[in-house]
Amino acid sequence: MNFDRRALQTQLVSRYQWVIVIALALTTTVSFGILFYSFTVFVEPMEADLGWSKEEITGAYTVSMLVGALSAAAIGRLIDRIGAKRLMTAGSIAACVLMLGWAVVESVPVFYALWLVLGIVSGMVFYEPAFALIFRWFPMHRSRALTVITFIAGFASVIFIPLSGALVEALGWRAAMLALTVIMAAVTIPIHAFVLRDRALDDALADPAAPASAHLTPAEAYRRPDFWWLAVGFTLSLFVVSGMSVHLVPYLISTGYAPAVAAGVGGAIGAVALPGRVIFTPLGARVSRHVIFAALVGLQGMGLLVLITVTGDAGVWLFVLLFGIGFGSLAPTRAQLIAETFGAAHFGTISGRMNQIGVLRAFGPLAISVVLSISGGYRTPVILLAAMSMLGALCILVASRLTLPHASPTRRPAAS
């Protein structure tokens, strides 16, 4: 009886690849839904209950993003060195402990301390380690794997913004946070600890089409001008997303929408993002991802302009359509763009360095609060965000022209 060990290894690895994909899809959905999207729902009730200003509350979120950006390079190096499994397990446990602190917080300094640490922890459970793990398990068909993860994770806002709003309305914001903590612990901790695997069988996953020269070292990547243009373009796009993620619900409430309706509109952006991920993430295997990313960021800018120029429900829902489609594929397109331009061997380190450079995005929520207090309305800050979107798209297109002479080594059908 012939026993083909290599064939068996390949079959087992091929099956477990998709277990990893579904596991990461579930945990990133919950992590993003609770640690990122739900914050906007808690701004108004915390302001009413604690007497804090919007600037004080959103300032903590800004501190979190600032620390997250500054620690991104270190987290990226850890991803490459110790793997995603241990990092994501530790991050999910720490996140639950910090959320318990948020549920009982009484002072501004403690709230800021909690979100300072959450800035680091978020980087341990969001897309960066998940994508790095996918690049490890999928030398081929990466776009398909990323599409599945980001499609499912696209339900994060659809689920958790309305759910958080309903919990706050029914239980109060503190009990609502405790309920979200239970969900976070029940889903993410066991999956990260017992399902994820950092290393597949090297022989079974070997990609013979990938020469060693296809993967730049971090030092080589940092010396290329397209690295810096991409970093600026990514930063501007994330600045817009972070600002609107916190201020969308307060903006809609200020225009007369009920809190529950405003939360539902926020969740609808995630629903609209889903078809965008199905269309644009695989499309990058055939069309320049630079062009795709620039188009996505441009759509966000158009959506913001519509929001303040078209009155009534029509303007709001047209904004949801344009901004949601643009928002939908940013994360997977960015990851693939980095991997294809610089190689996937040091994805965690290079992507983390870009996040560290993009520290400006951390000031999105606070900057909108400051401009809002000066201008007396949301029109001016929204116009500024729209301009930043257009500028970000331009930076990505400049990077594409600088990248072409380098003949990006990993751009081949096998990696798609």
C-alpha cells in the first residue's frame, strides 16, 4: 500500500486553511464591532451621564489611536517573530479586562488610561495579525481568503452599532458595556487560543513561483519613494474613516435623527460595504490595486460632499452608498497592495511601520471635535475630510507611477 505523506499533508493543510479563514473572520468581526464601531454609540450617553464634553470623550479615542499607531511597528515585528496566535490570544484577554474597566469608569484620567492601553491591544486583534496569518497560510488564492474574512467582518458595524444602541437604550451604557464584554470573551479568546495555528507545513505550502528576491527587507522597502507616498495616502484615508466612525452618529443626531435611527444608518454603511468587498478585492488580481484603492478613497470623499450638500434622507442614504462602497475594500486592498509591492515575507513589519508613520490618523475624531466647536457645525469639518480623501487618492496614484519601474516582484496570478 503506497502512502503519499506529502499528498496527505497538502490535503490536511488545504482544509485547515479555510478553518483559519472562518476563525479569523469571526474574531475580527467581534473585535472590530466592539472595540471600533460601538464607540460612537457610547459618546452621547456618557456625555449625558458623566457630564464630560465630546472633546474629552473623543480625545480618549484619539489617544488610543495615537498609541496604536506609535506601537504598530513593534506589533508588526512581533507578528513576524512570534506569530499571530499568541499575540491575538493575549490581545483578546487584555481587551476584555480593559472593557470591564470602561464599564465602571468614573474619571477622565482613568478613561484615558484605559483607552491608551486599548490602542495597543486593538493592534493585536484587528486586521494586521489576521492578514499576516493569511499571507502565511495562503501563498496562492490570497484574494479569495481576504475576501471571505473582510466580507464576514463587514457585518461588524451592521451588527454591533445597532446592537450596542439597543443595549444602551435597554440597559444603560454601563450594563451594555458589560454585555459586550461577555460577547468579546466568549467568541475571541477560545478561538484565538485553540483554533489558530501560526505555522502550516512548509513543504505543503511552498510556492515554487516565488523567488527569494521577491520579498524586500524592511530596510529596502523604506528606501523606496513609493513606500512613503503609500504611507501618506493610507494615513489620509484612515484619518477620514476614524473621524467619521466616531462622529457619524452625533452628526446625524444633530440634524434631527433619533439616536436609534442614527445608529442604524451607521450600521448600514457596513452593509453597503459588503458588495464592495466581493467586487473590488478579487478585482485587484486584474486591475492595478493602486487604481482601485485611489477610486475607493475618492468615493468616500464624494460621499462626504453629498452628505452636506443633498438635504434630507436622500443625502444621507446616498452618502451611505458612496462612503460604504469606498470603505468596504480599503483594508484588504491595502494589505494586498503592501504584499504585492514589497513582498509578504516581512508584511507585519512593513505594514506596522506604515501604521506608525500614519500617526496623524489618530487625531481624526479629536480634530473634528475641535473644528466643530470652532465652526459651530459639522459642515466645515466634513468638507475638510472630503478634501483629505481626494488628496489621499492622489498620493496613491503618485505611488503607482513610482512603483511601475520597480516591476513589483510578487504581482503574479498565483498570489491572487
